[in-house]
Amino acid sequence: MDLFSRSWAALRAAVAELPDEDFAKPSGCTGWLVRDLVCHLVIDAQDVLITLVTPADTEPTRDPVTYWNVAQAPPTGDDPLDALTVRLAAAYEEPGLLKFHLDDVGSAAGRAAELADPDLRVATQDMVLTAGDYLSAYVLEWTLHHLDLIAQLPDAAQPPAEGLARSREMLEKIAGTAFPASFSDRDALLVGTGRRAPTEAEKAELGGLAGRLPLVLG
């Protein structure tokens, strides 16, 4: 849960430090500008708040790894929620308003996470998890979206190293195998989730795993 807080705080700080002009640049999410991604983060923060106040009285059905649904086809942009996110982001008009909303809702989500009982069972998307496992799953969400945020912004702050390492560990469990030791945590995440195509040398190192990539998480 502490890693959730650090990863989320780092991502929100990275957004807060962006110049307004960077909001119109492409993000690492196909078809989304930085402003669209930041709007998605507002929705993510709302989801965290909703989930943490939605207790369940049944046994957990998922953990931080099985929380994720895996596909090999990247989003096309046709999903109604994806399209809505783009329209909502455009409606903000001023990046400062989007920053303010993320800071407002995002700070609340961060406080809720700090106050949550890690053993509390919560329900989301027809799943039941402990609050601790749910927040642990979100370390991967925050880390990947931090990489998406700075994909075209080389001077922006990187995600916390411990968040990258934990996210790689979760992705390897999802894949059922480890990425080559020569891959940095960042490259394992980018290549593993299809955010960057592997080089020929990387394909050779990946071996049979290369044919199972990308792992599109949803």
C-alpha cells in the first residue's frame, strides 16, 4: 500500500510539473494525447475512491495479478469509454483546469488509500479483492501510465524505481515467465505491454515469449 502511495504521488507530481503545451503532445497510449491520458487518470482516481467504499462480504476472487484481464489486441479507440475520455479531456480546454481536477480527486484517492484497512474486502467490476491487493494492482496501472505520460517528454521525471521493479514482477507473473535479465524494468514493461516494439536482438532474447506479446492489460 505504501508503494501505491509513492507511485501515485510521483505520477500526480509529474502531471503538475508539465508545461501547458505538453498536454497537446502524444502520450504512450495509442490515439491519446497527454491531456486524454490525464483525464483518464481522473477517472482512475474516481474508481479507486468508489472501490474503497464498496465493501464485499464474500471471499476474494482475485489478487494483484489475476485482477488484470489480458488481451493481445491493442485498443482501437472504438470503445465508448475511450471515446468519452477524449471528449471529456477536450472539454477542459485549459490544462490548468485538468491539473486542478486531478490534484483534487487524486489527492482524495491517495488519502483514502492511506486510511484503508488492507484486509478489507472490496468489490469492483464483479471481482472481490482485499483493499491491499486492489491497491497493489494499481501500482502497475500508475507505473505504466507514468511511462505513457512521459513517452514524448524526455525531460520529465521517471516513475519510482521500486514501482518499476514491482510492476515488472507483476507483469512476469501475468506472462508466466521472466523477461531476459538484460532488459531493464522500463524496457520489460514497454515491450511486454506493446508500448514499444522489440528490436531484433530483443526478439532473439525473448525467444518463445516474443510470440505471446504484447500483453494488453485491461
